[in-house]
Amino acid sequence: MRRYYGRASHAPADRSFRCDGFVRDGVIATASGDRLPLSQLPPFLRALLVTDGTVTKILEAYFWEPVIVETLQQDFDVATDVVPWIQLAVGDRCLVREARLYGMDSGRCFADAFSLIRSDLIPPRFYQRLIDREIGIGVLIRDSGLESYREVLDVGLECQTAGAEAIFRTYRIFIDRQPVILITEYFPLALYR
């Protein structure tokens, strides 16, 4: 959860790319502060960064195999700092979840995801399925028929374990016009080249 504290003041990626999906001379920030031209990213990865659809289904169509969402960790926590992106205040209870999306046939890791969820704002019919770790959040929202809106807040390049690079995007999901879920997805760059 701490990864989101103070993030709203972090310099976000070019708003045009996050909203429009195309910026001729657009760049994203790297962990070292350098700028990486969006044109140098693999086309499918650029599409993943701006999609407002269910990532699991897009990955299945691209890699042509079922995608498994494995919940690695899921715990309730209490915020010790504010998270403005989802209006989380100090003392608010939330659900913290880490998941991995991997190919059922190949076993390849397509993405890792970290979610921060305002559990008090989740509708009851959605809440229990989320707690039971039945399926990924995107598929759960789609299957439950909840009206939702996704807004990409930040994209960039980070070094992960053993120096491997990953492209990330952070977005929030609005339910009933309230920011309820904050998700950061990490896509291993080498896999998408």
C-alpha cells in the first residue's frame, strides 16, 4: 500500500497518451528519470497501457491461450497516509491484493498486478467473490454487470527483480462515480518484444 502514498504528486505520464492513446512525440519516464519514446515500445504493449477493457481477455486473444489469475497475497490493511487517487484517508480500511497473470499452457508470466481497494465501497454481490479470489478484478466487474469507468493515471518503465525491465500502468476504477480500486500492472518488457 505504501507504494501509493504521495503518488498523486509524482509527475504523471503525458496526459494525452493516457487519454488518447496516440501522441506522436510522446515519452514515458524510466526509473532513472530518463525519457523513453513511446514509439520504441512494442505496439501491443502500447495498446495494453491505454486499454480500458479487461486485460485478461486481451492477453488471451494475443497469446492465444487461457490466462490464469493467481492471487499471491490478499490482506486487509488500514491506511497510514492518504492516497488521493482513490480518496483514501488515514485510518480507512482497505483490501490490498497482489496477483499474477500467467498462461495456462505456457506457464509464462504475462503481468503482475498490485491493487488497493476501498472495501467499504464495494457492492455486497461483488465483495464476496472478490474476497473468495474467484477471478481477476476486471472479469469480476464485467461479469457482475457493475457500471464502471477506468482512468489511466500513470505509465512508465521500472526495473524489477534481477534487473529485468517492466512497463507499468497505474489506473483507477470508478464504481457508482466514486474511485474505488487502484491498480498497477507490470508487464515484463522482454516478453512483449
